[in-house]
Amino acid sequence: MMKKFYGIIAALSTVVAALVASSACILFAYQPEEPKSLRD
């Protein structure tokens, strides 16, 4: 019973983390400047 509970908690946490990460990228549209050492 506890394994099932922990599995549900892990799945929900993963979904929430994915939503927060993707919304942060979309809402703030943060594009850091590329370092000169990485440019071709």
C-alpha cells in the first residue's frame, strides 16, 4: 500500500516539476547571451 502511495506522489511531483520548468521558460523567455568561447 505504501509503495503505491509513494509511486503516486513521485508521479505527481514529476508532473508538477515539468509544468513549472516549462512555464518558467515560456513566461520569462530568458535567453542568456552565449559566451564568446562557445561561438564558432
